[in-house]
Amino acid sequence: QVQLVESGGGLVQAGGSLRLSCAASGRTFSSYAMGWFRQAPGKEREFVSAITSSGYSTAYADSVKGRFTISRDNAKNTVYLQMNSLKPEDTAVYYCAALGRGSSWYKVRLPFEYDDWGQGTQVTVSS
């Protein structure tokens, strides 16, 4: 099992930037892929980005491609989401998650493939 704690959310004006962090403990951090998801009020949880265990490969939702950057520091057991050029439609609770042991990179966009989730951090973008 993996324990995940997100931080870095807040209120920002449109066009601004935020950097989310997710600190992990438990299972060896460098052994699993990590993902970021978000959920806005009244909407389903949606995939934002993912990164392989090594950090070599990444994936992004079309809606954030070119604006968000995922990275990880395996020495610090932390994954990051740098969010630039934020838009009001980016407003949501953002969650980090650890990909399940039995899953694969091809399934990183599917929420049910993740075994462990953080508590979430609120991001609000004002227009």
C-alpha cells in the first residue's frame, strides 16, 4: 500500500501558475507509475497526466497538453505537476494516484487502474 499526500493547491488568476506536489510513502516509490487526476463539482474524475516509474515517459490529457508538466524525483519520493497558463476550466480537486501493481502503462488514463489515492488538493482559477 502507498500513502499519498498532495500539496500546492490554491487560488490563482487565469493565466497564472501553480505547482502541485505529491509525497509518497510505503511501497518503493521508484517501482510504480504515478498519475494525476482531477474532479470538478458535478463531473466525473478525469485523467490529467501520468509518468512512468523511471520518469522517462509521460502522458497528458489533450486539455492540458502544452500547459502542464509532470515530473518526479525518486530520491524524494515525490511527483510534481507544474501547471501554467491556467484557465477557469482547470478548477477542480486534483488527486495523485499510484498505478496498481497488476496494471500497465497502456491503462494509465483509467482511474480504476490505480490502487492508492491521495486526499486531493483544491485548485481554483478565477477569471
